[in-house]
Amino acid sequence: MRRQRNVKIVATLGPASSDKEMIRALFDAGADVFRLNMSHGTHAEIGERHRIIRDIENETGRPIGILADLQGPKLRVGAFANEEEELVEGAAFRLDLDPAEGDINRVQLPHKEIFEALEPGSSLLVNDGKIRLQVEDCGSDFANCTVVVGGTISNRKGVNVPDVVLPLAALSEKDRKDLEFVCRLGVDWLALSFVQRSADVAEARELAQGRAAILSKIEKPAAVKAFDDILAVSDGIMVARGDLGVELPVQNVPPIQKRLVRKCRLAAKPVIVATQMLESMIESPMPTRAEVSDVAAAIYEGADAVMLSAESAAGSYPVEAVNTMNAVALEVENDPTYRTVIEASRGGPKQSVADGIVSAAREIAETADIKVICCYSQSGKTAALVARERPSVPIIAMTSLMGTARRLCLSWGLHCVKTDELDRFKTAVINAARAARSEGFAEPTDQLVVTAGVPFGQSGTTNILRVAPCDERLILPADPD
């Protein structure tokens, strides 16, 4: 099942998309990767969705990526005696560790770590930023604040602390249990919430022990500041614009998104643009024009993937949402301006033999009449380098490791094919020619470019580029191995 676009679609599963019929419909509509949100659903429910995805994978013969999104620590106020209060601009309001029910003057904030990090002048945002408090005086167990932006505050509303790096680990006890559970299930990606520093990623990687790739969610100002260090230790990035838009002025988010996408591409690491992309489709079968423009902008920027959250997990029109993303992607990628923008942003270091091989593969493919680039990749790194080039011809990523094929489902333009283990380059060329034809990318009279590494089975050995016919009968017996 060949996609006619390069950008990938990530669809979140939930109450509206939990049975096999719906999940298959989402896949058929264009979902390449399914997100399991660990903030919602029991382990039994998550396990059942995972099983269904793998069943569909077996039925279709196509690798499907699965991303488990860890919840991260949740910062919330306590409960109120009247369930809610109305905070007025200019009024005093206190946050403390006292578990007594709150009132118009105070409420519990049961997170000692926050008080330890606060300073006078720090901001506290409550209920997705609808209420803004400024710290006037604080100690190890309290913060006396002034209400800068008032509104209704009610039981257990979320709290954001944008001005400081909190001494909190990105993984809560729940996250550790969830991480072990989904790694045993066999997910391909772990999305790590509440990342503030590179050490947060290192902790998750140690716990995962290579069983899943690590994707860091950028949703805090501290993560934006430390982005280069976080990117260096991550396998992929999600630009999670929800909390980012709460903790930063909303006008800051678009340029940040553009910068992060560009840096990820230069590093040859997949990047997802997420949150509220087609928000109105939770309740409407049609998106707004602004939402369509938002999805298109992410695609023009060169993002590897765009993501649906509540639209596919809890909305009334999950399949329509995927269809809409697919349609927008097709229209954008067929626009001549798209190629102009993508080619203008091409760059990155060319420091290795593999860099040179994939760059040459793209240039040859775009100069000659080449129908497809076939790259052999065991770890996935070479395939990611080819994807970074954003060639105008399709890419088939061939690997003998199903885990690699599934992880690469997140990367721009890669059509992943699992192949047998190889020990000869000639066999690799023949298999590539067969795959190009059987997967619908080429005819026997066409040519393809093949990249591989010899000896086979060793990561980081990409050292061969070959232009070959798509008819294996034309590959001469005397050709070198």
C-alpha cells in the first residue's frame, strides 16, 4: 500500500478509535503511525490497541509504527471548598502545601519542588494559562501572589511554571511503570513529556535499553533554550505546541516551530508537528481554513510528520480528519513552490562517506531518469540521511529488521520494506529491483539507484552506490558482488 505523499500522518487512538474496524479505516485513510496516549486508558486497553495494530500490519503486509506517549508529571492545584472561585485582577492569592480545601484567598499546590524553584517575579499559569499569577513573596512551602489575569479557578486545574527550570524528573513513577509495560509490548517510539534538559532523555534511554527509540516533546521554554543538547541525545522530536503556547507568548510559537523543524532536518532526525492541527474536526466534518493553512505550513517547512490528537482519539470524525490531512499533504507536495522551499532549505554537514553517498544518490536520481532510490539500512541511520536530502523521487528503505522498518515509518518519504538478510551486493540490487516493481514505484524498463554498505549487517558502513535496471534479468552475471 503505497502512499502518494512524503509527509507522514500520526493518528492518536482513543475512545473514538479503539476497535479494529476503525483503526483499519484510519490506516487505509492514511495513518502511518499510531499514537497510544498513556495519559488515558488502562494497560489492558493500551495492550488491546497494540494487538489490533499488529494484526492490521500482518494483514496488509506493511510496517506500521507505534508511538507510546508518556504522561509526564502533572502539576495541579488542590480542591476548593466551593469547588471553584473567581479570582479578580489585582487581588492577592496564596499557594501553599496546606491540604485544607481552598477558598478565595488560597489553595493547596502539592508540589514542594515548585516552591523550591520559585523566585519573586516568577509567573504561575493556571488552567491552560487562562489565569496568570505573579509571585510577590515565596518560601519553601508557600508563594504569595498577585492575580495578573483573573478568571475561574476550580478543583485540580493544571499549573504551568514557564520562568524556571523545575527540579522535577521528566519521568514520574507512573511513567516508569508505563515505559516498562509498552517496551514489553513492543512499541517503536517513546514520546517523553516534560523534557527540560538532556539528562531527562538520558534517563528514559537507560530505562528503555534499546527497546524503543526516544522522541522528546518540546513543550517548555527550558526545552527550547536547551534544544541543541536535547536534540543531540534524542532519536526524534515532537513540537508539542499545546503547553508551549501556554508558557510562551503565542506569537513566539510559529518561529520556534520553524527553527526546530529546520534543526531536526539538518540532524537527520524525524520531527512531528503536533497539537490542535485540525481541532475543529473534533465536532465538525470540515476543518477551518486557518487549520488547513496550519497543516500546510508544517508541510512546507519540511516536517517529517503531522499529528492528530483528540481529532482521531475522541472526535466524531476521525477518518475524515485523516483524509483531510492526507488531502492537504497531496496538494502541498504537488505545488511547485513546495519543491522550491524544500530545496532552498537543504543543507547540513557532509562529514562522512554515508553523507556523500546519499547526497550523490539524490543528485543522480534527480539528474538522470531515475524512478526510485532504494537504500539498505539496518540501524535506520542511512535511510534517515536519504530522507534528510528530501529528494524529488520516492525512497524505499529496505531492512531485514522489522523494528527498524517500523521506526522509519515516522520519517519523511520513506516507504519501508522488510527484506531477507543479505550477504552479497548483487543480491541486494536484485531485491531492490524487485521491490521497486512490486511496490508500484517502477516498471521493468526503468532505472533505480541503490545504496548499501558492505559488509552487510554492520551499522554505519554505507559505502556503495549503484545505478541499476529495474529488470533483474539485465543485471549481468559478471557484475561484482
